[in-house]
Amino acid sequence: MKKKFTSQSAFFNPRVLIGLCIVLVGVVLALAQIGVFSAAAQGILQAMTKGKIITQSQDPLVPVGFDCSTIHEKGIDKQENFRAGAIMIACGETPGVSTSTSTLGPVGQVIKKLLMPLAFGAADVDLVTGTETSPNVVQSETYTAANPDNPNQIVVTYNDSRGRNANPINISGASVSTDGGTTFTRVTCANNTPPCQVGQSPFSNTLGDPVTLYNRPTGTWFAIYLDVACGGQGIGGYKSTTPSDPNSWTHFCIFNEGSADRESGVVDQNPSSPFANRMYVSWNDFNNAGPPISVVRSTDNGVTWSAPVNLPIPAGAVFVRDVQITVDKVTGDVYIAGMDENSGNGCSSGCGSNRRNVMYRSTDGGVTFTNTYTGPTFVGPCRSSSGFFCTMYDNPAYWRHMGWGEPAAFNHVVSVVYAQKDGSDPGNVYYIRSTDSGVTFSAPFQLNSNTDATKAQWQPNLSVSEAGTLFATWYDETPRVAASCQPSSPGTPCYQMHSRKSNDNGLTWLPDDTLSDVASPLPLQGDPGIQPTYAGDYDYGSTILTKHVTSWVDGRNPIAGASQQDAFTDRELVGFAVTTTTPACNALINTSPVDFVINLSDPVDPATVQATDFTVNGTAANSFVLSNGNATITFHFSSSPVTTPGPQTMNIPANAFNRASDNQGNFAFNCTFCFDTAQLQVTTTNPPVGGTFSPPAPGDYQYDVNFNQAVDPASVTTSDLTLTGNVGGSVTGLQLVNGNTTVRFTVHFNFGGSVTASIGAGSITAHTCNVNAAFSGNYTVEGYPSPDHYTITQIG
């Protein structure tokens, strides 16, 4: 009997068709997440997800309701933080990482140590101690700082993915040394006392991007990160006076917002600075158009923070990346290095796009900044690209990097290191030097000595000591023997940390040599919750009197047969140098001394010291006395060489005397201090503080500011006077009267009301070196207030 026919083909059943389509799309997305598809297929996937709305998310980094079509509008593709990376993955803009291991090396094989001499530094130290659980084993992107009052205490903060899936999320870590850097312990909670969770760092609810600051007056360490509790993705972190104790860290916020990225920070630790102990944090705020670089400051040891100062964007740039911030070790000037990344287009067109170095300077303790320098274009380092970012490796594209480095400043000499592509050479590290406080810079000087055009050098950092020694460190492929590097290959050496040192503030450099003890394989980024091209975006190096400290990402310790990202650290001693003096460099004194105290980094050989080794204003000392175990020399003059108000110069030539332990000669020492009868300061004003400008506004008014001594005419500008309040005030002119002891400003007010007139510390000088104390006064302007200050009350 013939059976009745009914079609059983699923392809003719609409419900089944729809179900299959949903399944196929899910498979496609899943395959994309593990990096299966080609670049062309990824492009198709991106087109499919362009209008995607995130309707469900178990990932705390990916908000429900996020519209993937706004990625470029919000600058998500330009950001470096972990939240941006997770959103890019969720929206299909970035393929997820593969957790498979390479077959290029035997499973479990430990990287062979290349036994090279310790040219720079001591023994390498792994910062990552304690339990590691795959795949949350990513530790990189470091900020290293030592305690200037206890050199044995060193704190390194870094990104650590062990808390990627914790609740609340925690992608921040720190390691502490109490023995000068010989050993480190990763700070790990042993209990659940808030903010702790067992097995995690105490930095709950933070998203990495580390900054480490030490505040001397309070003895407090500040670990600063992108912070969920500060507005969603603001700037905050945790602070402690006993950093090795996980339960000692307490939370704080610096600035509340939801789109912060790439923060940096620095603290002025020079007690003679006009802004001693002031703390600064900079970042890119993607809530702002551009965005520009934003900066805040704290003048009360981190208790409160100022409103952000947004820095100007130079012509031709759309936004300027916050590279790093630093402070002049002598003057207290603040410098921020930025980068214009191909006029805001980055590497969206592929490897080989333009960059420009940008420099900003503040002379008033971070109240205002000036764009002092915008450099010539150069090609950023790269072998490939992924989205907005260039990458140092290809097939697959890996290790995003745009040429970023670090600035350093010592006594108006500003130094910057960065990386660039030279023809077919994917990357070289360069140094530029300014002797005029960051206004002009020298031609670039190549720091790496390896000239093999197939081997890259990239991602440098730089620090300067109180002795004027510079120490630059970078990733260097000199030891690579294979044709290329692939992540997760423990048996293939890829790069080693190289360094170069200058003992004269960048005038000359010692030869390039190794810092890390062994070559590292290219570490895998195997955490599926972390941006796949990430290998750490920066390593911030710093110094104290006696040593430079720096850290890096290293792949020498495999887990489950795969080389993975570990943070390592090392330090380099400054050398035999003057550490501090009395009078201090850059200090203001009002007496004429006959004794000058010189403190050294190490004991001196007494037989090599002579009174004539030390001069002030070219006049040699008459005698000397040794103390402090021969680590201090007090030079005595029969009559003071300090007689005329103005700058006074102390000098000790190089190799004037020798270190007792090894007969090494001293580094050259030269610095100035200022002699004057008193610090320059405002004595009175006219109108007096609390007085009134009349007749009623609008109009122009005379405002006299009287000082306790004559000021330098060239140091006074209209921008030195700041007017704030509701009167629409502006400064339109000035003249000097009364023998230059009075600055007569012309000011204009549009409305009546209240006004505050301020002159920032260090804005004006006398005898070229005596900087003014800060001044602020409140006044009243006669006249009607601004229309937006009327109060209108409805009657009836």
C-alpha cells in the first residue's frame, strides 16, 4: 500500500529554519570568540553585529543595554582599559583569545636560561607569588615605586586578572618588598573582611591601569586604578601605611566618572620644591570631546582633589593620549607627555601611521598647563594592527603599542623616550632632550644598539635620579633566534629587557646592555575575559636617591605548557653621587652661609678628598670635615661666597673623589640655590583685600598689587593674575611702577558681584630665582549682577 507523503525536510519548515539560523549565528559568534575566523570573516561578523544591543550579560565589564553601534562615537575603540576590551569582544569588534597552547615547544618545558652577565641591575624577581589558576593568570602593565624614607620598601602595582571573574570584579594587583627588592610578595587576602575576598588582592571593584604613589608626610602608599566605585569607571583606589597587610588598605575616590582611561600619576617628593608633597593624577576622560588630557592635584596629602584641568589639544590633533606624567626633581614643574595618534585615526588604516610627541608644562603646581611642544611626525612602531591600535606582532596580531614611552625632568632638562618604526624595521627606541623646560628638543638619539631590521625594540620607560642619572629600559628582540615569535611557545626566546644609563642627565650615554637576566618567550594572553592583543600598555619606572626601579612583563614561567604574562622587576643603583645638600638645590635662603653640607650615596675615601673639590660661584672651599661614616662632607669657607642676591651655584667636578668600597669616582654635581632677604610675596593691594571696585560695572579698573621687593619685569604677564567669580572679569593689561615693586593691572568687569583675585605660587620672580608665594584675595564689584544671577519670584 502506498503511504501518504508528508515532507519531512527541515529546510521547508519555517520554525526549524528560524531555529537553525539562531543556532548558526551562535556558532559563528562562538567560533569568532576563539579566533577561528580569518580577518575577512571577522569583517563580516562585525557587519552583522554593528547594530547589536547587549541584552544579556554575565560579565561585570559589559553593561546590559550597551549599543554596539556607539563604539566609535564613545571612543571605546581608542581606549586601553579592560572594560573597553570586554565591550569590543562582546560586540564582535575584537576576536576573543584562544586558550589553546602552542605545539612549537614540548608541553611543560621550562624556558632555557641564557646565562648572560648581569650588565645592569641585580637578580630578576618574579612579582607573582601564590596560587595561579588558569586562565586568569595575566599580570602585566606595571608602576614601580620605592619609599624615599625607607629604601627597603618597594611597591609595584600592576594589572592582575586573577579576579576577572570575582564578585565584585578585581583586575588589580600589587607586590611589596621589605628587603630592598631582593624578594617580593603579592598582596593576597586571607579572609573576607572588606574589602578583602579570600585569594584576591584587597583592591576590590577596580579595573587595573595602575599608579603607585608614596606620600611622605603621612607615610601612606596610594594604589590608584580605574575604579567602579568612583562613578562606574572613574579614578580611585586604595591607600595604606602598611602595604604588605591586605586588610590595611582603605578605599578612596579621586574623580567620579564613567569613561576614564590610561591614568598616570606622580608626587613631588622634593622637600625644597615650592609644591613639595603635592600629588598629581592625569588621564583621558572620554566623556569630553576629543578627549583632551585631564589633570587633578591634591595639596592635602590625598584627602581631597581639585577639579580637573583639561589640557589644550594642539592644532591638527583630534585627541591627545595621556602617555605619562612626571615632576621636575629640582624645580617642582609638572610635565605631561602626550601623543597625537594619527590625528585621532590611530592604526585604523593599518600598520605605518603617523605619531607626534606632545609636551605640557605647569609651573604653578598643576593649576594651569601650557602646551610647550608639539613635535614632528614619525611613524609609530608596528608589524600589524588590530582596530585602532598597532601591534608589535602579526599572525596573529598581538601586543598593542603605539610608541608610548615616559618623560623625566631634572633642573629644567626634560627627557623623553619613545619608539618608532624605521623603514622595514618594526621598532627602535629613541631619546630626545630639552634644555629649556620642554619648549624645544634635540634631534632623536637611538638608544638601542641592535640594528637588525628584522628585530624590534619598543615600549620604553625612563627615570631620573636626584643625582641626575637617567635610566632607560625597553623590550628588545636582540636574543631572538627564530624567524618570528609566537605567543605560548616556552622554548623560543623572543625578547630581553635592555637598558641604557646616562650619568650626566642625558648628555652622554653608557653602552646599551641587558637588564633582565634571561631572554623571555613571547607570553600568551590566554584569559578569554581580557583584550586578546593586550600585553601591558606601559611600565612606569621611577627612582629614589640611591636606585632606579622598573618592572616588565615576562613569559619565562609557563603554566600548563604555555608561556604566560608574569610581572618581573629589578633595580639599578644610581652610583657614587651627591644625594642631598644644605643648602638644598633650588632652595631659598636669607643668610650667607660659610658651611655647606654634602651628603653622598656611599662613604668616600678620605684620602681622595680636598677642600678645593667644592666651589660656590667659582670660589673654592678652604677646609672640610668628614662625618656620618665618611658619607657626609662639610665644606667650610673662611668668608661666605654668597654675597649678592640671586642664583648661587654649587659645583663638584666628576671624579673629584672616590668611593671607599671600590675606588669609583663621583658623578659630577652642579646645582643652584637662591639667596635673597625674604621670599617674594604680596604685601598689600589697592583696592585692599575685602574692598570694592567702583564705579558700578561694566568698566575697566586699576588694580595695584604691591610686593615686598622689586620684581623681575620679564617674569610678569597678564596671565599671572586669575579672576574668578560672577562678575565676568578679565585682565587686559599691566605696567610696573614704584621701582618695580608694584604691578598695576588693568582689569575689566562686566557685572557687579564678588570676585577673587589670585596669583599662583611661582608665577613671578625677583632676582631671577626668588619665586613668589601664592596670593588670593576677595573683593566686591559695584553694579548689577549677571542676568543669570537674578532671582525671579512669581507674585499672585
